[in-house]
Amino acid sequence: MNAIDRLCYTSGLRYVNAVEKFIFSMLTLLLCVISRSISAAAVVLLVTGILTVGKGGISLSRYLKSMTVPLVFLFPGTLAVLVNISRAPLDGFAIPLGTWYLTGSFSGLKNGVRLIFTALSSVSCLYFLSFSTPVTDILEVLKKIHIPKLILELMLLTYRYIFIMFHTASAITVSQNCRLGNKNIRIARKSFALMLCSVFLLSVRRSNALYDAMEARCYNGRIQVLKEDYPAKPYEVSMIAGFELFLIALIIFL
């Protein structure tokens, strides 16, 4: 079992109705992306963080560490909005570089802050769903909204194989490091290429073994997964509806 699955099955929100969590996450994410409101994004960050850490029981350090992952991709994109190279300084800031300026405007700064808050709030919505709902429950929700079964099966197999390939690559890398396979750049490049080839061959071998195992269990073109139904509670539905209405009002008035 991978780390995300362990978090899902030990979450305090594990036995909350999956449809509720899915609607809450997707609707909140949609409002954040459409409105691009800094105030709404800040509220969503706070609420989803409290639910994931406080109600779900995820450790604060793990949650904050997970939230730093999108920053690696977010900051380079934000810098393109914030910073310009121009002969004339703008009203935000200006750093002289000879006859040129490394400069930015107040509108660019505002757009950069809005971009960061919108992206982080959207990611927090997805983390709330992924840290509290197993992938099988999410697929059951998608099945209820009539997503094609072939796509759902591909999603399930891809999800499982991502972590299998990751663990395989990690084990091979540890083995290479124990043999000084990364002591310099030339050997590290060769080791990386060998690791990719090994992961590819092992993946093909394991996919064949998986298909043989499925055939031995009377696979008929559909993957059957046991599911449990947790009925929706009226007070949870009312809280979700109240929060979404509050968010819409906040976006309209601010």
C-alpha cells in the first residue's frame, strides 16, 4: 500500500459519503478557478486545510510538505508574470541593469499573487479529496456520472502502476548508489539509462503477469471492485451547501 492509500484509509473523513466530498472539492475548485478571487482562495485554503489536518488527521508537517510540491512549478510561471526586462522602469519595482531595468508593475504583482493563491487553493481542494477518499471510491463516483467504464479501468490500472514503477525505480536507484553507480556525472547518466531500461522491462513483465492473474480469475473485460456505501448525512449536505453559497456571495461582493 502506498503512502496516499494509507492516508486515505486512516483519514478521519474516510467514512464520509464520497459523493459529498467529490462535489465539495470539484465545486470549490471550479469557483476558485473561475473567480480568481484572492479572498475566496484564502478562505478555501483555510477551510480545506482545517478539514484535511483537523478532521482528516493528516499531520500538519506532511500537509505543508505536500503543499510545497506545486510551488516548484508555480514560481517559474509566476516570475514570468511578475518580472519584465525593459528600458523604462515600471511603477512596481525597478532594478537597473546597465541601460535596462529588471522591473515590474503593480498590476503584474497583483496578478502574480492572484495566480499563486488560485493555484494553491485549487491544489488544496484536490488534496482534500485525495487524502480522504480512496481511488476506488472516486471511481465509483465517476461511474455514477456515467464516465465510460474503459476510461475508469485505465485510470485504476494507471494509478496502481505509477506507484509500482516508482517503487521499482527507487529500489534500483538504491542498489546503484550502494555500488557507487552515481559517483560522477558520466556514470550517473549511464546508471540512469540502465535504470530506465530495467523499469521498462520489469513493467512489461509485471503487466503480463497481472493479465495472466486476471484471466485466471475469470476476467471478462470488467474489473470488479468491492464497494461500501456510506449514506449522506443531512447536516453534512447543509454545511457544504452553506459554504458554497457563502463562497459565491464572497466572490460577488468582493
